[in-house]
Amino acid sequence: MYQANPSSGPIPEPVQQEPPSSVRTAVRLMYAGAVVNALSLIIFLATIGSLRSAVHRAAPTLTPSQLHSYEVFFVTVTVASGVIGIALWLWMARMNQAGKGWARITGTVFFVIYTLLLLLGVARAGAAASTIVSILTWLVGGGTVFLLWRRDSSEYFNAPRYR
């Protein structure tokens, strides 16, 4: 007689591995990154009144209509990028906590891109407060990436998972 799936017994279920402390700390840092982004966005919205005068000082030849259009565009882009940034921090935290290897790589790529953008931003003249927030965000991202690539984190990300 033919047996379709011969085996010596039931296949054991994989044990769901808990993330090591380095991954848990990295996840906390990602949540902190989301908080820093949210606070930065709130501060921007609270000081939006100074935007018009800053734009007018930077480009005094703009007409009132052009000034308004630029102001609306800048606010829209800043709010959208702030919300997207918060969502990315939260998404990366959840996916890395779940041990998704692609999330660790994606987070690292985001950090490299942010590093390049920060270097470009520091190279141009800008507000000191935004530079401080950018550097704080970069430090949070750097700490996160460092923790995600530690040996114990790598073992967690490389462990087999059955879903």
C-alpha cells in the first residue's frame, strides 16, 4: 500500500521567538522617532504665522498671489511629509518587532537617504531649530540602525518563521 506523506510523527510547530533586547530598544527608538516627528510638525503648525514674512524676506519680488501660493504649497508639503514620516516610523517599528528582515533593510535605506538629506540641509543656511530637530532625528535613526544590525538582532531576523 502507498502512503501519501510518510513521516515519523507530527511536525512540531515553530516556536514564536521573542525579540532580543536590542530589537526591543530599537523599536522604542522608532516610536521616539515618531514622537520627534509629531512634535516637529506641531511646532511647525504653531509657528506657521512667521512663514509668510520669512518667505517675503527671502524673495521680496514675489507678488501677494505668488506669496500665498508658495505658502500653501510649503504648508501642504510639510504637513504631508510630516504625516508620512510619522507613519513610516510606526510601520518600521511594527515590522521590525515582528522580525521582518526586509524591514531592517528598508529602515537602513531610509537612514542612508535621511543622512544624505541632512547633509544637504546642513550645507545650506537654515533655521537652527530645524537643524537641531533634524540632527536629533538622525541620532535616533542611527541608534536604531546600529541596534538592528547587532549579532543578537541578526539571529532574531534570520530565525525561521512559519506564517
